[in-house]
Amino acid sequence: MLFAIGLVATAVIIIPFFFGATERPTWLNVVAAGGLTIGFALALIGIVTAVLSPAAVDDTEPVDTEGNPI
């Protein structure tokens, strides 16, 4: 969500720049740069955490075709 806010703020800064508007509020620049950077870092941390977490273990015992434990 934070990345999306930063992405929208960046679009608000960049698009008018192509039409000649160069002066933007400082807070908008901070939200754009900080939102993208912090949001991307949080996304990467979430991905790394998900990859490194142990896989879920099925605690049931395996059974044969008749339903008896192996």
C-alpha cells in the first residue's frame, strides 16, 4: 500500500514536469521518494520472509489404500 501511495505521488510529480511545471511542494517529493523506497523495501522484506519461513507440515499420518496407518 505504501508503495502504491509513493507510485501515485511520483506520477503526480512527473506528469506535470513534462508540461513545464517544475516547482512542486517539498512534502510531495518526500512522499514520492519515501513511499516508493520504503514500500519497495517492505515488499522485499516480506518476500524474503515468506521464502525463508519453514513450509507448513502436514501432521497426519500416511495411510494405505484401505485407510490403515503405514
